[in-house]
Amino acid sequence: MSSRSWPSPAEEAEHLRREIARHNRLYYVEDHPEITDFEYDQLMRRLRQLEAQHPELVSADSPTQRLGTGRVEKLPPVIHSRPLLSLDNAYDEGDLRAWLQRVRDLLGGREPQIVAELKIDGLSITLIYEEGHLKEAATRGDGTTGEGVLPNVQTIRSIPLVLRDSLAPPLLEVRGEVFMSKKAFNDLNATREREGEPLFANPRNAAAGSVRQLDSTITARRKLSAFLYAVARWEGENAPATQTEQLGALTHLGFPVCAHHSRLDGIDSILAFLETWREKRKDLPFETDGVVLKVDSMADQERLGSTAKFPRWAIAYKFPPEEALSRVTAIAIQVGRTGVLTPVAEFEPVNLAGTTVRRATLHNYEDLARKDVRVGDTVAVEKGGDVIPKVTRVILERRPAGAAPFEMPSVCPECGEAVVREPGEVALRCVNPSCPAQVQEAIGHFVSRRAMDIESLGDERIVQLLEARLLGGIAGLYELRKEDLAALPRWGEKSAEKVLSEIEKSKEAGLARLLFGLGIRHVGEKMAKILAERFHDLDALASTSEEDLVAVPGVGPEIARSVQSYFRTPGSIALIDQLRRAGVRMSEKARSSSGGGPWSGRSFVLTGTLAAMSRDEATLKIEALGGKVSSSVSKKTYAVIAGSEPGGKLEKARDLGVRVWDEGDFANALEDPEAAR
Ligand code: IVH
């Protein structure tokens, strides 16, 4: 593949980019790869190498930029060449007939050809290509001015950075939708749950949040997809003359285009299309919330024109959200690990979007009060794009006489202590650290597999220990005695021994797991690792100022504040003291100095800018593997890691014959540190 010799590095780079673009299309758009992942990686590797040697060759539309290019202060405004209009909605057959009649009237009584497409539930986007190269990408914004999101959009693998062939006009602007597949969405939320981060309500919010990121390396990790459905500008020859031709041209140029569209005429064929997709959409890998109907001929579209808000030549038919009625049997209050009180409506089981639902959260007290849900009420429960079913409204005509408005308790239903509403928060919170609901949740979290890994202690056993008063909190775990445990119903000697040996082992779990296990707000598994790697020791972390915490890469002000306030709370101070006395290790073994880790004894030098991480992060990663980072290159240097615009260190490395890793090599090495050479 690379045996051919090229007249110039620029030509080789251009060739590689086109090849990579072609293989991306085959893989992500056509689902028909021609080469193995290994061969693809080789192409990328060669391109990265060329760009490292000739930094002037790095261009914004190079596939090496797909990993994201770092953080920006704000998303720059982009004024749209033509406004991004929204669509008028139709909810039933009557609306559709009326629209079709209007179109016919405006076209002088002629029956138009209609194209039906799925309405993709994502975020609209406009892309500008000059001479076949992606130059700009923007969100809709207010329709006139959007947000420039080029670095983010470049990370979406199915969006071509370079168009497929010479048929591309000199200037092309295309529009479409960025979305997240159902699977990518579920995976993302599962990870966020593990990390203790807030969940996205639905794939659309997740897609929008990911595209509008200030840090494109985050977008790069989000598995976004896209479908393009319109040409907004085609400045050049052979412009498509119908919507159907547009979709064909987009496909031909290498864009991902949703395959499910049909040319129809007459209301009957339109209704049949809707009928088919009302059910079939549930089997699609992505969410659709309706069908968009468009007049096929561009000449007709122009003749029909637009109102201030909508084109007259198109309309969106919205599928009704799936709704069911049920009767509220109770309104329960749940107390979470952080003490937040959440009202939950319990109702008679109903079938909704393929699952049986019997409860729905009411988010918070305000939501409950606004909807005025009462026990005995018949309510409409809806499952739209959101994961969690919602109570949307109360059927007031069916309210039984004497149903009383629900009042949030002024005391915690679990412990009886007064609840508080913290300034700036909607949520009511129980702040009693020994509230049994919180204690149970807190212990459950502490012993979980990703925290201290005391796996034999499941929820049921925790409740049993709390009820038997053998346990009052986390620290009590380390005071449990075999005789007491063995005497409990359904325990026995064996289980007691097993639990105790896991508890004993947990003392050596290390700082990262301990930090995660403590359940500090906003400190998920990943953040716990970052903090442990940075501070090595719980006391060091506890005595760090908020300012210094914010300076740690990845730590925002909210996290810093939460960490600070945790270590100042008397309850936490006491807990940490008890854990220390029980012999729980509160420091990370300093792997680099003790000589452990696969990279121990190796010294690295960083030069230039890495796209995927800061220098600090790179240093932490190397140190975590036992390596050292030094500032100057010598014969003893194990490897020089060269980002973009490397300095004289790169030359020095070459002179001394020290191995050079580009960013890709470094990324590979981190993935498989044992094998890295
Ligand atoms: S055509 C001039 N086609 O739905 C109007 N829009 O509710 C151009 N959408 O803003 C839009 N799938 O973000 C069109 N196949 C499709 C679509 C689609 C999703 C979105 C788009 C639009 C919104 C209107």
C-alpha cells in the first residue's frame, strides 16, 4: 500500500485522505467494508506520520481531526445563507387533506408528486462544502443565525469530510439531521449512570448536547449518526430538479441518506405509507417522530414558496405519542442516596410501547403540584421519546369525589427528620446523614462491584443487617463479627466468612475505589480515578483548596465545590476517621516510585500539541503506567511523543535515534501498554 513512491508528501496525504474517506463511506454509510480494520488503521497511521513530519499538511478536513481538536471558549455564530425553516405539523388525516388541497390550489389544480420521508428525531444541521471539502457546519439556532459546530461535526464518522467524486459542485450546502441511535443512547446512559452523571432523557437531547459541546473530543466519544435530506445550495452544473433526485445526488456524493423514502401520489398512498411506518418505526435502530411529506418538483416548490416560518411545499405528520390511561393507587416518596425526595405515582399496570408500566416519577414537587395528581385520579401516561414514562395529565372528569390534593411531607418519610429545600434547588432533600433510606443506599453503593467490591453483601442482606441493628452506617461494616452474622436467618458460617473476607480485602481496594464508594456528589468512577491519580492520598485531597481542585484537568467548579464541602461535613470527617482506624488504605500506592507498572523505568518526552488530551492528562496517564515524563531528550529517553507542531525535541530524537510516537501510536500504546514498543 505504501510501497508506491509519491512525487510529494502533499500528494500522498491527499491520496490517503480520499482513500480513508472512501473506506469510511463503505463502512459507515454503505455497511460494506472492503478492507480490514487493521488495513484501515495502517492508512490512518501513515497519514498521521506524514502530518507529524509535515505539520503544514494538517488541514481541518483531515480524518486525523476526527478525534476532536480540543476546547473552544464559545461556539461561533454562523449566519445562514438561506434560513433554516421549521415545518408545519399535521396530526391527522384531515390536516393532511387540507394541506394537499392548498398545494393543489396553488399549483392551479394540478395533482403534485409527493415524496414521503421519515422524520428523524435529532438536531438539524447545515453543512457547507467548497470544492468537495467540508468547510463549515452549523446548527439551526434561531433559523437565521446558528452555532458553528465544525470541529464537532468532523468527529461524526458517517459525515464525509471529502466528497466522493468530481460531480460535486464548487459550492454545496446540504441539510439534514444529526441523531443518536437507540443503542448508542442506551450505552451512553448506562455509562453515565455508572459514572454518577445525570442521564439524558432521550436520544434527541443526547444528540443535541453532544453536537453543541465546547470540547469536540467529548463529541468524538459520543457515537453520533446523521442523515442528510436536502440540498440548500448547489452552485454549479447539474443541480437536481426534484427532491427524489436530491436524495439520489446526496447518496452519490457519499452522504448518509435514510433509505426509507417513497414517491407517492394521492392521499390514499400517503395514508398507506403512514400506516406502514406507525408500527414499523419501532423496529428501526433510531427514533422517528413522524413522516415529512414534500412536493417532489423543485420548480413546484419554488412556486409554492414559504410563509415566514414554514415552507408551503412540505409538512410534518407527527405520530401520536403512545399513551394509556390508568388509575393512581398511591403517591409514594422515594429517598435517594443523596437524600432527594422524589414523588412517584403508582398506578394500575398498563401496557405502553411494548412494556408494562406501573409507576412514573413526577420529577419533583413542583411538577406534581402543577399537574395536581391525586390518589384515585385517572391519569394519562405517555411514553414518547423519553426513557421514563410520564404522567402527562389528569382526566378531571373522572376524579372521584373527595380526592384530596397531595402534599409533600415536611419530614422525611424514612427517618422523620425535617426536610429542606436548598437555595437554588427545586428538590426537597433529607439532610439527615443517618436517615435509613440514605444509609442503605450509601452502603449499597460503597460495597458495589466498582467501588469496594464487597459483592456478597447484596441489598437484601444490607436491609437485614440494618434491621438487626448490626450495622448503622458504612464504617460499621468493618466492625461486623462472625458470630453475629452467622446467627442471622439464612446466613450460616460459610456466608459470614465469605462476607468478612471480602470486607477484609476491601481495605486494600485503593484510593480511587474508596473515593467513588464514598458517594461524594458529582464524583463518579472516572472522576474518582482522576482525583486519586492526581492526589495519591485522601488527606492531600481533603486539604486541597477549591482553586487548586479546579486546576486539575477534568474537574469543574461544581465538582470542586462538592468535594470541598464533603470533606468539611462533620459526618464525613467522622466516617473517614473511622475507616482509617479500621485499616482502610487511604492512599494510592505510588506505582512509579515503587517500580511497578508496565512502563516503569521508561522515560518519555512530550512535544507539540496533542489533540485528544492536555499535556497534564498525558503525563498522568504515563505516570499511572509507571513511566516518567521528562522535559529533555537524551539517549536514555524511551520515546518522544510528538503532537502537532512539535518543537526541536523531535529533531533531537531523530538525531539520537530515539523512537518517536505520533498521537496515534501513543493512543495505541495506552490501549495496550504491555505490548507498546
Ligand atoms: S425537511 C424547509 N426532512 O424536522 C424544511 N426535515 O420539525 C426542511 N427533520 O427542522 C426540513 N427529518 O430538523 C426535513 N426528512 C426530513 C426531516 C426533517 C427530520 C427535522 C428538521 C426540521 C424539523 C421540523
